[in-house]
Amino acid sequence: MRAYKYKLRPSAKVIAIFEAWLSICCELYNAAFQERRDAYRIAGKSVGFVEQCAELPEMKAERPDAARVHSQVLQNVLKRVARAFDDFFRRVKKGQKPGYPRFRSHLRYDSFTFPQAKSTFRLEGNRLHLSKIGKVKVHLSRPIEGKIKTCTIKREADGWYAIFAVEEPAAKPLPAPGESVGIDLGIENFATLSTGEVIENPQHLRAAERRLKTAHRKVSRRKRAGQRRKKAVRLLAMQHLKVKRQRADFHHKTARRLVNEFRVIVVEDLRIKGMIKNHHLAKSIGDAGWNQFIMILDSKAGETGRELIKVNPAFTSQDCSACGERVRKTLTMREHRCVACGLVMHRDHNAAANIERRGHRLQGWERMRSREN
Ligand SMILES: [Zn+2]
């Protein structure tokens, strides 16, 4: 499945319907959520997706405003609740400690989905026909390839979007280059590879981030509740969105390139890295969007039959990648100089080499374990 996202140009009338549907969907989400939670907490039994769907006609009879929302859109809301609980229990089973699913606020409930093409929506040229809503103009910035499965209408800071989930023919594994790479994600540079290559943060992204900072300052300078502050807040939201999109685009391109070039990709486990008690570092992990990058890399590796390995990040920048000697250095020391074997290389390059090696070691273990079983 691949997602195609397009800006919509809805009329004021359609926007009013979008808003009304979102509000009803959010209400339904929270009601369905509460029902499941109470059934589980009070009676110790679970209420499933099918049972909740069966209650929809009754709700629609009592609530004419809800009856105006397409029933498949409402069913999709119940599916989202089901997914939230399924994910939760799956992770509990795995021995993880996930946060309990939560109620959703109206502000953060920002999308609804038509789950079936043809019967509930169809795209004709640049017109999107939505059942029970009507026609909406779409800005088709790129053509869709493949079979459209679902359509999600989403509210963002700068307007409304349609996101189409499209089924693509199964991806063939790329011709394997038969090599592995270790990646050190950085602050100074976006990434350093064990091959020695440095991937910089793109210029335009850095410029957008600077503009974001200016917009932030502007908001804090304006008087509370003033018109000019409102305008500055809107500007800030737009800048945020822009940076978010540019960064996602950069992450996609970089991840695509890496899976094209390498068969095995080794990165540091950010969950462990985040636990290292260093606020400066924790902030950097969030700011640089490393988590998002790893997620994208993970999914692209899955699509193309590549292997992504996550290794323990402890001492990757301290240890010598040639002889293993632990060479202590502070954050400002940008070079690795081994006192034992004399190796000199850039700190991040040395770290990337260690990361790659740990991946190899982990792979060896996995193989041994699978032989034992
Ligand atoms: Zn050494």
C-alpha cells in the first residue's frame, strides 16, 4: 500500500460538512472507546468490532446528525478503536509496557476515512465524489499509479487534504549489492556512513528551520489575544507544517537511496539512546526527527527485502573500530585517535564503523540461535 496525498479545494458548504462529520466521528470514537474500556474494567469481558458495528443502527435512530454520516465512515471509526486496542494488547503480549489507549480530543481528531472505493467515493479527473457529501475539487499534483483502496479526508493547519491508499503490485527485492552499512545519525551532519560518506542536512531544510525559529520569536513578542498574535500563530503553524513536510521528503529520499545501495543496514537503537540521561541529546533526537527516519527506513527495508538491524548504542563513539580499545572523548572532540593502535578518523565515521560491526555480530548470533532451535 502506498499513500497519495492531495490538497482539496472544498466549498464552504463542504467544509461545514467535513467539520460536522469530524465532530461526530470523534464523539463516536470516544464513546466506543469508553464502552470497550468499561466492559473490560467492570465486567472483565471484551466488546469487539463486530458487536460495536451492530450497535450503529440504534445510534443512528437516536441521532439524526450521526445518521447523515456515511455508515462505512462510522464503521471505520470503530475499526480505529479496535486497532488501538489490538495494538495495545499485542504489545502487552510481547512483554512491552505500552501506554493504555486514550480518549481523543476534538482538536486532535482530524481525519475520517471512506474505506471502499467505487461504492463510497470515486475520483474523476480532478473531482472527488464523496458519497453523502458531494463533489470536491482536488489539486492532483502527481498521477496515481495502482488501484485506489481507501480515501481519508484530513484537516491540517493549511486546509483539507485527501489521502488515497493505493495498492501497488508487490515489490520485487532489488538486486542485492551484497553489502552492509552502519549509520551514525548526528547533529552536526544528518548521518555518517561506515563507508565514510557524510549525508548533510539539506540547505533548504536548514533555512526553513531558521524561519521557524523567527516565527516562534514573533509569536512570543506579540500581545496576548491580539489580532497580530493570531496572525503570527497562523504563520507559525504553516512554517511547522512546511518543515515537517520537507523533512519527511528528505527522509524518504535518503532511506530510498540506502535500501537501493545496501542489503543490510545497521543503526543505533534510539529507544536505548533516548534513555541515556542527557537532555541535550534527548532534545536532539526529537528535533532531528531520527525516529521518523528510522521508521521510514524500516518500512522501505521491509518493502524491498532489506534487513534493518538496531544495535545497542553504548560506547559506539568511544570504542576504536579497529582494535576495540575504549578511547574516552568529550562531545567536543571531533576526532578519534586510538592510543592502542594509532587509528585516526572522524569521530562519527568511527562510530558508524562500530555500529556496522555490532550489526554483524548480532546477525551472527541470530544465525546461531536459529541453528540451535
Ligand atoms: Zn585502536
